Amino acid sequence: MDIFENISPIDYRYYGRDKKIKEALEPYLSENAYIKYKLKVESALAQTLAKQGICQKDIADSISKACEKVAAREVYAEEDRIKHDIRALANCIRSKVPKKARRFVHFSLTSYDVVDTANILRYKEFTINVLLPSLIELEKTWIEIALREKDTLQVARTHGQHAEPITFGFTMASYINRLGGRIEAIISAEDSLRGKVSGAVGAYNASSLFFENPMEFEKDLLDALGLRPALHSTQIAPPEPMTDLLHSVISAFSVLANFSDDMRHLQRTEISEIKEEFTANQVGSSTMPHKRNPINFENVKSMYKAFMPCIVTAYLDQTSEHQRDLTNSASERFIPHLLAAFYVSTVRLAKVSKRLVLDKENLDMNFDMSKDSFAAEPLYMLLAFHGHPDAHEFVRKLTLKAEKEQQGLRDIMEIDDELEPYLNKFSDIEKEILFNPRLYVGVSREKTEQVCDHWKNSLAIR
């Protein structure tokens, strides 16, 4: 199929030409994968029926072999004929097994025993095998940057204004910590996913006709798939665990978007503290040959804007009338789009982070723009400590005077008579901090190391 015939830009633009990403996504998120995972459930059913003595092992094996041969294309052709997806799946399996085995295909199950269990299994395996490794790779890359730049001076910004001295490693540590927490949330949510094989309303009505303990039958079937059963289900699995997974994914997406936004701003011409290395043939603008636009960071932010609202749909899908209605059927089919978009953005951000270059000269230049102001906070704190009755107001007026006279705060400090008796109480270290703002970085280095060590250990990053 020509990928440019696809409608979704996820397919043709953001991964369709990338073989590696395509190979990572398709086994779990494609329509072929959806059919394959439903067939896994049907195969596990047959083997469990044999284990429970309902059918012979050769019958179960014939059903399992048939499941390996069914293709999505024929299932959808059959669905077009009979207008039911799971019955179409069962018919395709039945057409490939001996006559004596046909009655055991889909035996005792309802459609959503298959649909929900298949989806939960494929999203769980996608999360474990694809998504989490990509997130940990991104976290590892950020940790490497943070430790490399733990002593690189940077001016912190609050409300878009210069605030206090920090290091670039400390800046990175914030995102390392936030993403690490989100990775743990995704792991927890994935572990909480539960399957269901409890029948049309969740009360095991059909399976109780054949099994002395239908709940044990459910457990055995799900064990074969590597899943655990929900404590209680209706016709559908309880939706909250899936909502928790989607919430943790979108929450992690917000960390990626926030990081991308900050890195984009740090590339502004008038700031220019970082830059993304361009490839030899990369073009930044169709009309301005000199441009080097932060397209990767902007893309991640844009993708977040497109997929963040999916959380609303996830919450809406938690509501289902009585034991089940069909209002979640179409909306849940878009979950693979969200997972694919998040994975694509994670891979993109890991690549661009590896190519992140710091402009040390501009970092110093921006720092020096406000170096005379950084003394305000330590001066206020130390004055209060050494007995000044109204230190904050005194320093505020001192900064206004410095601004009015177009002098540095440190210059004003040195000639202010009211300040002199207090300065005489300051220790040599305290005076050095006041007059050398590059020393006033708190524990930026130590906190950076602490955060990096914590997440390296918690996530077993080597």
C-alpha cells in the first residue's frame, strides 16, 4: 500500500518512512496486530478448554494452528458480509479447522472477552517492549547531559525574567525528575491492567454451564496470555486501569512538551544558549537560507497539543450504561494513535537531545547581563540574619537607587554608609558570595547529582 494514500499524518508523515519506528509500532498498534491479538485470545481459549477437559488436545491444537493462518484482510471481508467483527473472526477460524473442532471456536465467550483482553494485552506488551525502553533511553540521554553540564553556569528564569544563578545541569535535573516519575507511573499503570473472560454481563453465565469454577477457568485462560483477571467486570473490563495508563502517558507527554518549549525558547536569537545540530543538507527556511529553526522541539509541542485532549475521551469512556453500551467502541479505536504519537515524539526528542549543543559564550553573556542584580537576595537574607530591622525594604530601595543611577548593585553597596556596619559583620565567605555571583548557585551541582543518581538506580539505567 502506498503510505501517501493514508489519511492519518501519524502513518504517512511521522513514521511511515522510518523503517525502524514502523517495525516497532506495527506488531502492536496496527490493524493486523489487533486481529493477531484477538486470535491469541481465541487460541488461548482452545488450549484452556483442552486443559479443563472440555475438548481434546488435538482439537485445541487445530484451532491454535488455524489462528496462526487467519489474516486481517479475510476477517474484514467476512465482517463486511455479516456485519459483526468477532463473529467474523470466529467464522474465519472455523473455516480452517476440522468439522469436529468448529463448535469449540469462541466457546462460552462474548465478544468483549476477546476485544478487551486483546487490547489490554497488546497495549501492555507495547508499553513493556517498546514504549518504556524508549522513555528510559531519553531519560538516560538527559542524565548524561545533566552530569556533563552540572557545573555550567546559567541564569535561572522565573516569569520570563532573570532570577538567580543555577547550572544547566540543574535545569536538566528538573526534567529528569519529572520524566522519571512519569515512567514509574506508566510502569504502575501497565502492571494494573487486567483482562476479563466473564461473559456477556460479567457474571460467568455461559461458562458456569460447563465449568465447576468458571472464575478458575478465566484465571487459567488469562494466565496463558500473561494477564491477570479483573476482580469484577461486566461485559467489559473495568475501564479505570486503561484510563490510568492513558493518563500517565499523556502526563509524560506534557513533560516532553514542557522540555521542548523551554529548549525552543533557549534557542531564540536574543537568548541563544543552546542549539540543535543541523545535518549537512538540512534546510531551516524555504526563503531565508540562514535560518535554523527548532523544528524538532516545536514538533513535540505540537504533537502534544493534538493528543493531550485524548484524556477527555478516556474519561468519557469510563462511563457505560448498566453492564455495557457501545459508546466506547469507536472512540477506543483511536488509542493506538495516541500511543504511536507519544512514542514517535519520545524517539524524536531522544535524537535531538543527543545533538544538543550549548553555547557557553552566550550562557556567560546572559548571566553577566544580570550579575549585578544577583546580590539582592543574599544581601537581603544576610542583612536580616545580622540584625537589620527591615532588610527587604532596604535592599529594594537600594536596587531602585542602582537602577536610577545606572550603577551596579554591588557598586552601590560599597559606598552605602548605612550598609557598612552590617557588612562588617559578614564573614569572608558571605562577602565573597555577595561580590562574586558565580558562587551563588546554592547546591545546583549536588542536587543535579542526587537526582541523576536516584533515577539511574530506580530505573536501572546503565
